[in-house]
Amino acid sequence: MELNLQPLATSCFVTGKPFGEGERVLSYLVRNETSEEVMRYDVLESASEGFTVPGFVACSWGHVFKPRKAGENPERELKLTAENLFVTLADPSNEIAPENERLVQFLALMLERKKLLRPKGRSADGTRNLFEHAKTKLIYAVPAGELNPEFFLSIQEQLSVLVGGSKKSASEAKTATSGGDASAQPPAATT
């Protein structure tokens, strides 16, 4: 799964104030209601109450702003791969937002199959699966969950935003599952 995306903004979408080093920034991936385009919005955490989401939020995350260093390649951040999205959302220094848990679980499954994550068992309390990132050797704790057909149907809308599916297909799937249609299938994993 690849998605071309704007890099981190240097100023707040709501206030227009430039980000200062060390300030908390909230980033949102949003599918625009009118153009179907996926956009990234970066907002100061202190100004987040003034942010009106202009579409469906696929995922969001918080992070500390660090200005780019001279000579750093901003082009590498323009490609948002499944691996980059997982590393961003499951960052051990941040708590995984409840609305992102299913997406992180799905990405972990995908990356495990691609041998980019290695399973390392469960956390001591048994609520999280532990994965080692093959490149960095960092351990990521992913909420444990059952990967059944209902799980895949529940994240279908988030996935369709990220991979370019239509809102119509997501709403049709919801209608099919609420109507008891046994032929409804979970979406195929795309890489």
C-alpha cells in the first residue's frame, strides 16, 4: 500500500502559527468529501478544538514537532507506505488512539506477512501483541484482537480512504452486514 502525501506542514492549519521545536502537533489523514482526495492536516494540539474536519478521518496521531535539518530529504516523507504509517501510529512513545487500534492491528498483520515485523509474544498483561521491527529492532506493542470477518468489515471504511476505494462500496458493505447478508467478504489486503 502506497499513498502520496504532503510532508509535515511547518505551521498550524487552524491558526497559521509556525510550529516551534518541541510543540505537540496533531496530524490527520482526511478524505475530502467533495474531491475524494486524501489530505494531511497538521494542527497545534492547543488549537485542535478549532479544527473542523472537512471529510472522513482515516487516522490521526500526535507527535512532537522537530524542524527539518539542512540537507534533509523531504521527498522521502512524501511516500506514505504501510510500514511508515504503522511506525507512525504505533510509535512506542505515544499511546495508540482508540480509533486507530484496528488499523494498527491490520497493518501489523500485513507487515508480519511481509517479514517486516517479527512476532515476539504478548505483553505481561496479555492485552498487547509484541512485534520487533526488522530494520530498527524496536519493539511495538499492538492491541490484541480477534482478526475475524467482522474485524475486517469494521475497518473497511478506513482502508478504503487510504487505498482509494469509494465511499459507496464502504456503505454498501455496512448495509450488507446489517441486513445479515452472509455473502459479505472482508476486503482483500493490498500491499
